[in-house]
Amino acid sequence: MAYTSETISDLEKEHQAALNTAQEKMMADLNEAQTSGDHTKIQEASVEFQNITTELAQEYTKRIEEINALNHKAVADNEPQIYTNNRANIDLNLLVYDGDRDFVIEFQKDELIQDTLKRVNENSGKFKSRKHLLKSSLRLTKTLAPMLHEIGEHCKNTLKLKADIEFFVYQSDIFNASCYPPDDNKLYIILSSGILERFSKEELTFVVGHEIGHVLFEHFDYPVRQILDEGENHLAPIHAMKLYAWNRNAEISADRAGLLCCQDFEAVGRTFFKLSSGVTTDSLDFQLNAYIEQFVDLEEVLNDANHDPSDWYSSHPFSPLRIKALELFNKSETYAEFNPNITGEITEEAMEVEIKRIMSLMEPENLDDESEHSEKIQRLMFLGGYLISNADGVVDDSEIQALSSIVAPKIFANCMMTIKGLTEDEMIDEVQQLTKDLDIVLSVMQKLNILRDLSIISYADGEIDDSEINVLHNLARLLYINTDFIDRVISDAQGVN
């Protein structure tokens, strides 16, 4: 087909409608083929769907270029300006990480997510941040914490905030900070006693700026956990994967606000170093370059058999990716627009492309890769996902749809046919054999990605029961991954706000 829209916004709607139509046809064809037991038609339906979506993507890109040519504008000029200056008088559309913004645009056009979000807001009512904080923590006045208020005033001026900042502290040795949903004229930031006592002024400035960034970019608009809870009967597992991917990308935008306030990249490095190591004394001679180099090769670190991988995976990007993404921003022409003391070494486009590549390390492996072991990996993903979905005795259409999105058409069609003739014990036996065959060829990173994605799919309906957790634990053991990793992923999933 050829798109005919004259504007980018209309093209987005036309493209989404075409994708929805293709998806509905695939599900109808799959149901018909399964009923008749026609293996060929199952494969044809999956192949046709992926061919159509590929063609649509090509036509979509082509039409964007045509629209830009007609308007005599560069592609960058057509990027949607979705952030307002309601909270701050800085250019948030320039500051935001593209990956964060692009997911928000997609969510705004997704009727299922918007309908679910509407129900969340209707059922939850307005959360009274200040009332809750006054009951659960200590409000830090200017008299009690003069340095913290100095930091707050500096961040307010740097980010040109229109609201005041109120600080709270709670007792905990764990280094943590968060922001609460703001009122019209006030922002609320809460710090643990551990981070308040053991971080320097410059480090706290980055932390405070980061939390303010979440407010400026309206990250509260998409409360992941509540959306998944409310949408358990409507949202597909693929929605959960997208929401968590956005949650990680949102941290990159907030980090940029933190750097704007701190304006000291070495202090930012020390902050991440303390968060990663827990070491806050002078017993270690911190050197920023050495710290960055230590974490550049994630594959090497995660393949260390003595390393506990559960510390590296959460709903947030792990620290090495964040510091590398911020290093690129620190050298960019984009940052130079906000900080006159910076000479941009790399363009905005080059920066965003490289950060996107870096962030892709936390995305699913490319299962369409025609490698020697690709078929076995995809079969393992399908069977693992099916066993998790079937743990409660029911596998619904949305779960089948999610599996079709991560498995190549040929493998998907074969799995759909053979799954009907297998008992649960036979599926388990096959999974055991597959993990045995793949143990040597799969990197730790690949194993973690597989387990994380299966964990997210299992929680897509907003809850996860003991039977599903048991399946995940068994899969982790078969892949020689500590089951604490599964608990950490699930805990992070349920704790996202």
C-alpha cells in the first residue's frame, strides 16, 4: 500500500491503523489454521504478517521523506514538540532523550494504553503527596538542612523551575532518592538518610536534578505498575515490554537534567560509583576514566561466573549504560545549547544514535538472526513462555500474540503445531534438553535477557502467581542463573512508580 497523509501526525494514525488491520488478520488466519490443523497456513499467516509490517515500515519511512521534502524541512524539524513550559522555562523538547520521547508518542496513540490509563486515574483518585510524606518522613526545613536547600535553589534557577521544592528524609542506609507527584506550585523530593549523609554536595546536586527531571518530563503520566494492574484483561504482554523499555529510557532523560544542575561530569561519575559499589570513603582512589573503562565491556563483566547478575538488571538501566550515555551527552552539541562552557564535539544525531545502540543492550536479543543456534534459542523462548502462560491453566490470545512477536515465522508455525501434541512433562523434557545444548553457546547476557523478557511477559496481566514464579525459577536453574535474579526482576516490576 502507499500512504497518502499530508502531515506527520496524520501519517502516524494511518500507519497505526494499517498495523492494527494486519495484526487482526493474522490472528484470524492463525485461529482458522489451528482449527483445521494446517501447518502450512500457520506459517503463511506469520510470514505474511511480518512481510506486511516490513512493507508498511518501508512505506512509512518513504512517506516521511516525501512529507519533509514537500515542506522543505529537515526530518528533525518535524519531530513532535510534546513537552510544554508549564513547569520550567527550558527547552525540554531539545533536552529529552529521543528513546523516551518516542515511546511517549507511541503511548499517546495507543488506544488500549490510553483507555487503561483513564481507568487508573478514575479508580485511584488524586494521590496526596505532601500528606503522605508528612506522615511517613521528616520534612527538612532550611534550618535543618541549609546545604540541601542551597542545592534546591541552584537547581531551581538552573532548570528555570516555576515551582518551589520541598525536601523530606526517611531512615535507611540504602542509597535512594525519589520524587513524588507534584502539586501545581510545589515539587516533593525524598531522600534516604544514607544518601543524605554520605554523598557530597556536588553528588547530591546531580541526584536532586535527576529527580526534578522526572517531574519536568511528566514521567508520572505513565505509572507502569498501575497500568499493568488495571489492564490485566486488556493489555497484551508486548505492552508490558514496551512500558518497561520506556521506563529505562526515561532514566536517561532524567540523568540529563541532573547533569545540567551538577555541571560536573566527574562528580556524576562518583555518584554512580558510590551507587554501584557502596564505597563512600577515601579508601579508594576514584578516577573517572578508569571507572568508565571498567564497565565498558559489559559482556566480560556479566560473563564472570563469580559475579551476581541480579545487581545489574532492574527496571532502570544498569549504571555502566547510564554513565556511558551521559558521557556522550556531556560531549554533545545538545548539551552545549544549555551550558555555554561546553564545546560540543558530537552532533545531536550522532549522540542519539549511539545512545540508542547502547540502550539496545538491555533489549531482547535478535532472535531472527540466522545463526547456528537461532532455532533452538527461539524454540526455548516459545516453550518457556508457553509454560509460564499455562502455569495458571489458561493460555489466551494476547500471550500467543506476544510469542509471535519474538519468534521467527517458521519456528512460530512449527511451535504452534507441535505444542498441541505435547504434554506438559514432554515440554519440560524438551526445555531441559534445549538448555543443556545451549548452555555453552549462550552468554550470560543472553541468558539474562531471555529470563528478564519471560519475567516481564509473565507479569503483563498485572500480577504473577506462585506457579508462574516456580516456572521462572526452574528456567533460571536450568540456565545456571541465580534465582535471586528472577525475584529482583519481579520485585522491580511490582515496585515501579
